[in-house]
Amino acid sequence: MQNETAIFAAPLPVASGAVPPLIARLLDQFEAQWVDPASIDSWLAAEGFGVLLIAGDPVRFPESLDVAVVLPELRAACGQQFRIGIVRAEHEEALAARFGARRRPTLVCVRDGGYLGELAGMLDWDDYVSQLTAIFERPASRPPSVGIPVVTVNGGSGCH
């Protein structure tokens, strides 16, 4: 007999381009929307709070499916009715760079088009609720940069 824990703990293999069932659940049951470079500006500009899920490959980052499961529960627990956006896999690198998100999975939090902060990885429930509530209370700011190297034309390698 197989170990039942191993059956439930292991992510199901996802065919290239296929949508994992727990991500599809967000779309079907919780009115999540796909977000890509063409739609990100209009998604951001929508009124109110939004949480953008940059999930990553569920085989490499099994936590991404855990985050997909708790995201609707967080909406209820935090007292904020936020919209949910899901970045399409083929656009994750571009949109992650836009928000300075280096880890997967990452939740990018916004309000009325402004960046509020992010939560990376899977957290304990109480940490999720307290940190997300705190992020929603922040003033909007500029997203962090992933770091762009500064190069000077005909310049040396040192600072002057």
C-alpha cells in the first residue's frame, strides 16, 4: 500500500502549457483573471485592492499550489474584498521583473493602481493574515527594482 501522505504531498505533473487544477479553481470559483503584459496596466488601474499571483512552475515550486489554495481564504480573513490576478506562466519573468519579485510563488499587492508590497513563499496562516493586513494599510509606493546594472559609455569600472 502506498503512503497516503506522499500521494497528497506530491504535486501532480502538469503538462507544458496546462493549467494546474488549483489555479483553474481560482479562475472558475473565485473570479480570478489572467494577467499578462498586455493586460497588466488595465488590471492594475482597476479600483480597489488586488493581489497578483506569480506562481511559478508547480513542479519546481510546490508551494505555489498551497498559495493558490489559501488565497481565497486570505481574502475572507483579511476583511478586504480584493480581486485576484494570475500571471500566465509564459509571462512570469517579465511581470516579476516589473515588480521586483525574485521568488516563486509571490503575491504582489496593489491598490488603485499603486504598488503596496509583496509576500513571497508560503507562510504560516497567522503570518499571512497579519502581513497582508499590514500591506493593505500601507501607502502606495514604487515597486522595488530587481537591479539594473549601471554602465557608463567610455567610463572606467570604478566610481569617481
